[in-house]
Amino acid sequence: MEITAKMVKDLREATGAGPLDCKKALESTGGDMEKAVDFLREKGLARAAKKLGAGRAMNEGVVEIYAHHNGRLGVLVEVNCETDFVAKTEQFQQFAHDVSLHIANLAPEYINREDVPEAVIQAEREIQRRRAIEEGKPENIAEKVAEGRMEKFFEEIVLMEQHFIKDDDKTIAQLLSETVAGVGESIQIRRFARFALGEDAGNGSGEA
């Protein structure tokens, strides 16, 4: 069964889990929405996600600062939570530090897929379509190839979909879900800025 973008979107809205996790859950359950929810719940992703956006304001947290030892690269990232108590916990602070370290090394451009401008998406999709045609793919096949390659594109530029630099088996979205489950309240990566000598500043904003 083909897993459509709408199916992934509906499952995300129902569970709050990340897009890659939702797609994997749907693929594993043959597109069965109820089984996919159970699949995510068993892995702890849906249970943790229920705490996200639960209605309480996330005005506490930390602005984490990371700088390479040579002073040529630095990151500022704002990570929010609901209470000052959680903001001071070792798990929350470790999460904020890990995210800043990850941003410094993998240089994401956006926090969520939804933050990527439509013009950027369309331009990349066209590049991949033309590339597929140059490789000898028929027009109708080239469209599907381009769509498939867009997943890799998002993985490269979207923070929540990148694989965690310390553990390639999990994404930043999964790391966030685990941290939410551990501290027991909502957390969001609100915004970040990455500065490297000789490069334009990389800024990300949005709510995770």
C-alpha cells in the first residue's frame, strides 16, 4: 500500500510523532492508522508526544551557547520547557547542550520541515527531477524519483529529521521525544543561530 503524505500528516496530528517515525509506522503496519498509533505508542514516541503542546506555556528553559575551542564557530539555541524546575534538571540541560553541539557540526537550516519555504522545496524538487531525466529516467518515473530524493534533502537541512550526531540510530525528533518522556513535560527547540567565520549566519526558527 502506498503511504501518502496525507496519511503521514494525519498520524502526526494524532500522535505528535515526527514525520519519519510516522512514515515508518505506517509502512510497518500496511497503512493501518490504528495499528500505526499502537506501533508508535509501543516505542514510546506517541506517549511522549502527548505531552507536547498540552496547553501549558513553555516560557522557561535555557539559551545554550556552544563554541568550538578555536573560536571559529559558535551556536546559540533556545530550548523551552514549562517549568524552571525542569529547566534546571541534568537531563534537560544535557539535551540543550547536545542540540547545540549537533547544530554546530551538522549545520541544519530549519527546525521543522514545515519551516522550509515552498519556493526552496519546489526549486530542489525541480533540480532532482532534471537530474533523474539526465540519468535516463522517463518523465513519469523521474517525478517519483525526485519525490523520493526529497526525503534525503529534508534530512540534510531540517534539524528534527537529522540523525543525532552522537547516535546515528535516532533522529533529533526521537531524542526530543525521549527527553519529554524523561522529564515529564513539554519541550520545544524554539530557534537557533549558527555562526562560522567567513560564512553567512544560519538561523532556524519554529516550534518542535
